Amino acid sequence: MVEKLIERLAVHPRLGIPVPGGTDPEVDDYTARTDPAADTGDRISVVYRVHDSMRAVFVTWIIAGP
């Protein structure tokens, strides 16, 4: 599940939900979630930053849970 999400973020880095409150104008923060797992219903959330001048996506947190 997480692998597919990371692959999608590599192609479309602004796929997630924007997180307001960033202090750096060159960096945008986002949160993206996987679909619920078929057996437990748990999801994995990935909090990440898109840094335009570096052309990079930095994963800040990976959170697992309901």
C-alpha cells in the first residue's frame, strides 16, 4: 500500500491534502493517506514536504492506524 502511494507521489507530488502554516515559501507541506486495509481497516498516512527548488519530496512522518 505505501509503495503505491510513494510511486504516485513521485509522479504527482501535490496529490495530498495541503497542510497550512508553513514558514518557508519554497516548501509546501502535504498529507496523503492509503486506502483502508481490507483486513483491519487501518490506514497509513504520509506527511511530506515538496521542495520546488530542489525538485524533491521529503517524507516527514509515516503514521499507521485507524
